[in-house]
Amino acid sequence: NPRHHKLAALYSAQHRGIALLVMVDGQILLEDYPGRGRPSRAHELASGTKSFSGVMAAALVKDGLLTLDETCADTLTEWRADPVKRTATIRSLLSLESGAGGGRLGRPETYADAVAAPFAGPAGTFRYEPAPFQIFGEIVRRKLVAAGQGQDVLAWMQSRILEPAGVEVGNWRRRDGQPTLPSGAQLTARDWARFGRFVLDGGVVDGQATLDATALAANFQPSGANPGYGMSWWLLRPGLIPPAPTSLIDAAPDKLARLPDVRMAAGAGNQRLYLVPERDLLIVRQADGILRQARGQGLPWSDADFLSLFLT
């Protein structure tokens, strides 16, 4: 509905939006770049970066380099003597229910420091913190070294996932030479949309499956600790536990109950990549004011209210 699209663009712009892209059936229906937005501007995804990790896991499963239910200690051998750490699996790590936690928002610790740090608590509790993704980065690094594929996690990700998906990275912050996986990626709205299209297509490129289908589907299966979180992706459904009590992720049960199956990569400042498989709908939304929003100083944002303009 063109009128609803205009209302959605206005809502986004009023909340410091600088980019809005809507794609249906692989075709762009709407692009809007208010304020300082530009089609060529690569913008910080903040925690929207996290959702690359679940897709990386699906690629590694396809390549026979890991399984989702292997223990992290299979690779992180120093964890084998720890009665808590040795029970964590790849699936529980990326579902944020392994017990791993800690790290600074916006500047996560190195892979090595994240691996060495004690767990934040027992398994089974949802902890939305940077450490699990840096731990996963170290697992990927060691898997690549063992397979003779070098140790640059970003170089592998670019050749194995991003280039086949047609995605060009504007920038990606590194710590100790490795890409930060909880945050730090910068993409244009069009490139983030290309990544979303790749995921909606099941990782199929030119008729060839590049991802393990079962492992990719696991990205969107609710975890035991949070019905609203899968394996590095948010799932907008009743029962969603937001990342923090002050989070702007809209967890109102009555609103979420009215939505179809919506998968979401989300970052501070209300950076959003929404995937709605049953509508073959993809929406990218980017905004300025990441630090203001992180401090709770921005206008209230409602994912459900915004999406309702496309889904009614």
C-alpha cells in the first residue's frame, strides 16, 4: 500500500532514520534516504552485526567443519577441565543461553580474552552480551587453521558468504587482527538487504546451496531461555525477553501476537533488518543517534507499530 509505505517512511525519518529499503519478491519497492542518508553510505549496524554469526555457523556445518551440538570444548581444549564451560555447545553459545557473558558494548574484548574469562553464570539463562560472539570467533579461527584455510575470520567470511551473496562490506572493526562479531560491521542499506535476501533464499546462489539448510533453520528456532531469540537472530513473537529492561525492542505481547513470523537483526539506535518469509518481504532500516538511543535518550521506537504499516 503506497500510503502505508509513506507513513512508514515518515515514522522512520521522525526517529532519526537515514535509510529505509523495502524489498518484496526480490524487487525493491521503496528506498528513502532522509537527512544525511545516502545510498552509498555504509552505516554502523551495531548489534545487527551479531546475526552474521548464525549464518557463519550454517556455512561451517555445510563444509563439515562443525556441528551445532558439538561442545565448544571440542575446539577450545582449555575448557575441558572446567565443569561449567565444558557443557556449552555451539547452539547454546549462539542462542545466548550457555552461561557465557560479559564484555563491553561497542568495544568487545579480544577473542582470547573472551575465551579466558569465567562464565557469567549457569546455563539456561538468556544473557545478551558480547562475549559469546567473540568466543565463537575464536572457535571459527581455530577451525579454519585446522582446515588449512588461514586464520583471518573476516577474509573467510567475505569469500565464503558475503561475496557469493553479493555483499560488499564498507568497514568492519577489528580487535587483535580479527573482526568483532558482536558489533562493528558497516554496510549500506542495499548491501544489508542483499545479505537478507541471501538468508531468505536459504543461501542458494545460482542454484547451488551454500549453507546447510537445517543449521540455517536453527537460526530461527526459539531457544529454551528466550522464545523471542533464535541463534543470533531475534524472533518477534510473544514471550520475547528483550536484551535489557530499558531496551527499545518492542516486547508488548498483544502487539507481537498480531505479527506473522518476523525474524530480525537489530542494533542500537534501532538499526533493523526484518525478514518476513511468508510475505517474501525484507525491510532495512538505518538511523543516526546510536549513542543517544543506547543511553535511552531517543524517541520511543516500536517494531510492531512500524511493521504494522507493511503487514496490515
